[in-house]
Amino acid sequence: MQEQVILECTEAKKEGKPVSRYLTFRNKKTVTERIEKKKYNPFLKRHTLHKEIK
């Protein structure tokens, strides 16, 4: 069963810039913990760590 999740940048808040968000899917049965991925943040102009939010 696929679940849609939102990934939010963790570094932009610390620097006072707008956060970037991405939509992705995860399988609830096989992935029980929260997702962390390195994604591109256009406001910081680099790849940063994005964590799943609820």
C-alpha cells in the first residue's frame, strides 16, 4: 500500500530562508520509519537533507 509523504528541507530553517518541499511515495508495509533523502533546495542552491513531515 503506497502512502504519499512530504519531504521538507532541514537546513533552510536554520539559515532563515524558505524551505523546499517534495512529494514522494513510500510503501507503508516495508518502510516503517520516516524517510530521509538528499534533495536539491533551489533557495540555497545546493543539495540538502530533506526529512519526512506529518
